[in-house]
Amino acid sequence: MPHVEIRNLSKEYNSVKAIDGISFNVEKGEIFTIIGPTGAGKTTLLHLIDMLDTPTFGSIHYDGINLNLLSEQEKVAIRRRMGLVFQKPVVFKTDVYKNIAYGLNLRNIEKEVVERKVKDAIKLVGLSHIENIEKREAKSLSGGEVQKIALARTIVTEPKLLLLDEPTANLDPTNVAILEDVIQSINYERKMTVIMATHNMFQAERLGNKVAFLFDGKLIEVGSVDAIFHEPREELTKAFIEGKLVY
């Protein structure tokens, strides 16, 4: 059974289709990367999977469960198995520790366990070298550090499905490499399924097991990394990969 199954999914805003009848599967434990230009529908798709928005048509199935048919209480239970990191990270106006611990505290996890998990998450995302990082005001940190805090806050709850929206778009090359290592590590060690939208085709090729190309809300092509980047079936995919697509 696929971990996530998208069936004829569409989303309209004022009669404009942001997502237009797409279907694909994501298997458990894989890194599924989504490429496409700005406005292709990548962010909308992630929001639909995370139930931040509802489809106009079609359905999303998580472990065989049709998300359209869930009550609000059931949606909360499923959403706790997921984690979404936005392109522009949002942190609370408090210290780093409370930011990262937020999801654990909502789950009424024991204090000692929270402390251990927060410390492990800080180390995993590469922030443990900063003195007294846990006590620092989150909003006072650099953009790269804030992105790491947002990722730490998401993975500390150990979701089964991690959704990433351009997670390294605003980072310098060193921090890009660190976050890519984190993504690969949690995918391998924790068997966490990852769906990641990215403008960076080299990143999609480095990290992905499968790749989907979205354009103008439509799924143009989906396949293995080798197939999409070296033997694409569609001319539109080939033009985008080669940088020849004008949009």
C-alpha cells in the first residue's frame, strides 16, 4: 500500500486551477521530490496533503485512508503523523527550547523525555555548537538558524511523513549541505517518508528516489531520478531540465 496516494486531485481558486487533475503514489520510506517553476502548484499540493486546505475535486489517501472522509478530530490525529516545514519558517516569540518543544508539549510528553528529544533535535540540525542556543530568542537568530529551528520543531515529534516546501531556498551553500544531510539522515535512520518541493533541480536529483515535474498545476511526468533527469519522456520535462523552458 502506498504511503500517500493522490487520485485525480484538483484545487481551484476563483475558477483558476492551481492543481489540475493529478495522480501519483509515494511509497513508504522514500524521498519524493517535486520540481517545477514558481506557480506550478508545488506549495498548494503540500498544503492539500497536510490538510491545511481541501481539494476541489479528487482525493488524497494516507495509508489507505481517504482524508476527505475524516472528521475534524480524525484529521488532527492523522496530521500528528505528518510534519510540514514552510519555505518561510515561522517561529514563536519565545526561546529556541520552547519553540522546538511545542509539539511535544501538546502531546503531553513527560518533561524528561521532552528535554532529551529537544537536545537531540538541536544536535541533529547542526545548532548545538551555538552557546546557550536553547535559551536564545528564536526571532533574534539568522534566517538559516531559524530554518533549522523550524525543521527541528517538526522532526522532534517523529512524524511518519515529512513535507518540505523549499527548505533550503534562503540558505547559503554550507547550510544547504547541512540540511540536506539532515534530510537524508532522518529518511534513512528513521524510515521517514519525505515529500519535498524544490526549485533546485540538482538538489532534487541528489536527494530524490522519485521525482515529479509540475507545470501550470499539471503533473507532466513522474519517475525515477535517472528517468526524469536523463531520459525524460516528455518534451516539456526535457526543456525544463535543460533550462530552455520559457514561462
